Amino acid sequence: MIELRLGNVVIFLPKPNTKFNYMNNVIIKDNAFLRQFEATVNGQLAKIEYSSQERKVFLTKLVVPEEIDLEGFKEDFIKSVLHHIQEQNLRVVPTSPQIAGFLRKNRQYKEMLPVGIRI
């Protein structure tokens, strides 16, 4: 993943020659001002709202409009955000039920949880 910073906005782009899927065409932005990760698909905004405290990121809300609720989009969006958080060497606290459910199903992200947090 290639990270491009423009002021308070961080844009994540896939590395060249990565395996193609529709998420490779989606730019995910870390809008630090609004404290949300954003992805625009077909003119619709999907977002994961967050708050930060110390070395933890609290993922508080997942919003995906029905128009872009494509097969697997939510999971790929969450994976991309988690990948970014992991690269920053931060811990994740999923307070959104949808994101907590994703982490429950995908135990490979368990190491991203802070000590004492179980889902």
C-alpha cells in the first residue's frame, strides 16, 4: 500500500502490480479533521468513524450506503483500514458492532487488540 499525504488527508493507493479487485480502484482517505476513513464509490461515501487515544484507535461506526453495499465491500473496506492502522503500529478497539463482528470472524487481527480487550 502506498501512502500519500496531502495536509490532513492521507490517501492510500495499492502498490503497482497487485492482484486486481474492485477495492484496488477505490481510494481510502484518512480524514483526520472529521476523524473518519472515507471511500467514495459511484459518488457515494462509505466511512468508518474513529477516535484516537494514546496508541489506540477506536473504530466507532461503519456507514456504507445501500447503493454501494456490494458483495464483500464492507469486509474489504474494513481490511484496508485495519491494514493502515497496523502499519502505524497502533492498537484497535472496535466499538462498532459490525467491525467487532468482523474481527470475531477474522482472528488474524486479534493481535491488534490492546491487552485486556477480548471480542
